[in-house]
Amino acid sequence: MSEFWPVPDVLAYLAGRWGVTRSVRDLASGEQGEFSGTTDFRTEADGGLVHHESGIFLWQGVARPAERTLRFLPGPAGTADVRFADGRPFHDLNLTSGRYVADHPCSADLYRGEFTVLDTDHWRTVWRVRGPAKDLVLRTDYAREA
């Protein structure tokens, strides 16, 4: 049995609503935070998905509303081209093996994301952010909602 769940079409897999929990660790300061909310992957007319995440982020004892929007555009052979809401490139995504690593340079920092699909209803991302401005680990677990 494989530890990863292969996904032949990432957009078809992601479509729908997911519960989200995220831990954020600042390795430089030792601070820890958490996010809890939902992510909706809504199908667009062009075949892509709009990813809208919203919830509450708890950092240093203060809870604040948080949200973000991304676009997942169709890529070749069941993959996706992930973009920020304003259209700037973020990373590509290929889950045909059930696991993928993507890099995103941001100024002098490097974001390296590892995506793993656990089964039909659960997947995870772990972003490691390193550079002069940041030293973070963000772990996000997604569970499909009915």
C-alpha cells in the first residue's frame, strides 16, 4: 500500500468545500499560531477553480479574521497552474503520484511546499519558508466536507 494517494486530475479532486486547520511556527522567534476555517474550490467557466479560504487566525493570543483567494488553472495532463488572485504565478501542481514539491521565490525568501494526498477526502501541505525575512513552517490539513 502506497503512503500517497495518486490523483489523475487535480482540479476534479479539489473541487468542493474543505475544512482547513493550519499550524504556523516561526522558527526564529519560537512563536506559534493556528488558522481554522474552510476552503471552497469553485469551478469557473474556463475549467479552472477559484480557491477562496476564510477563517480565524490566532497569533500571539489575538484571533483575527483571515482570508485569501487563489486561481487554479488547468494544466497539462491533469495538473494545475496556481496563481495569486491578481494573476501572478505562484506554483504548478501535479498530484498524479499523490505527492508534489513546488518552489516559490518571494523577494529574498524561498517558499518550498510539499503537497501530499492521503486519501479521497484528505490532503496536506507543508510550506517551509526560509530567507532573511522569514523562517517559518506552515502545515495545513484539509478534510473534504459533505
